[in-house]
Amino acid sequence: EVRVNDRKLLRAMAVYSGFPEEDIDKVFITVDKMDKIGTDGVKAELMENGYSEETADKYLELMGQATNDASGVRRMGEILAGVLEDGAAENLAQIMETVGDVSDGSFKLGMGYYTGTIFEVSMEGFGGSVAGGGRYDKMIGKFTGMDTPACGFSIGFERIVTILLDNGFTVPGGNKKEAWLFEKGMSSEKLASIMKEAMTARKEGKIVLVAQMNKNKKFQKEQLGKEGYREFKEFYKEDLKH
């Protein structure tokens, strides 16, 4: 699921509702909590921060009117005429229509340093975004002294890997991971023999972990399984059992 919006539209909605221009970024910090604390929570926090109930209600009412489609964005542009930058609503509407025409994805209006269009990517069942980005025309200029239009995004690589592993994903064609567990108290000679065997297996391209067997062997295997180990060998003091 990809949520797309435009910060210009959100700022105009806030100004239209009566929030001071210089407070908009602070207001956004509260509004961005909508998914976590809900509409009532956002209203309560805005009022705690000193804003009137009338202003909070007007802003939340506007958000409720914003339907998740291009026509809804255009209607919001008409409501905000005179406050919203010319062309901002139409730009977002065109993005939504274009993406909808070329993909089968489902897109919603979602919610810095972004100055224009923003987007966020989430995964069903995962409580956070896995990627996001947008337009940030002012950032580079702060360092170079020259305004430089820019647009980019970042991917939460570790989050994506976590989701894949939780869903039992294995890398296509990847080497199988084996865990060799040896019993506590194993003699140095037998342990050396196991290690040499593991070295040979690694030279053949296998991924082999050699570790001491825990008392709770079942739990140990479950944990190793989460790390991608699918095959196990067990070695005991008396005789080498595979």
C-alpha cells in the first residue's frame, strides 16, 4: 500500500482552519499521530497545545472531507482557493490518476523537510512504514547556498528483510544453512573432527554453523530456524550421531 499526499495541501488546510503559519510544523507533529491516537486524541493534543476547539474541529472536518481519490483532491483545492498554491491540488490529482492508470495498486491519501508531494509505503500486518520519500526543494540549498530542486526516497531495508523472514521467505538459489550442534563436554579430538568436517562442507559452498547444544534443544532449533537454518546435525560424546 502506498499513501501519497502533498505537504502544500496539508499546510493550506491548516492555515485555512486558523492555525498560525509559524506553528504549522508543530501542528503536523500532532496530526501525524492520527494513526496511533485517532481523531479524538489529535483534537485533545491540539487543544492542550493552546489551540482553540473551533480551529481543531475545522481542520479535522476538512481532513474528513478529503476522499481518497483525485476528484476529492480537486474538491479540496476548490475549498482552499486563495490559500493553496495554484496548481498544487491539480498536481497531486494528476499523480494519483497517472499511477492508478498504470498499476493495479491501491492508493490512499496519507500524511519535515518535505516541500511538496510526499509518499509512504507500508506492508499489511506491519506496524510501520517500509519506505517513504518526497520532494524537498530547500534541503540541499541550506548546505550549498543555491536552491536545488530534489526528490528522493529511502527504503527500510532491514524492515523489509524482517517481513520476508517472518513470512518464511528464502532467497531463490541461495545456499542452504545448516546448524551442527555438539553436546556439552565433547572431547577436543571429536570437536576438532567436527570442525574439520564443517570446513570441508564450507569449501563446498555450504553455510555451516557449529554451536554447542543447549539444554532446551527444541527452543534452540526454533531460534536458529528464525535465522534461516533449515537442516540440523547433532553430535554426541559417545558416538557421532547425525
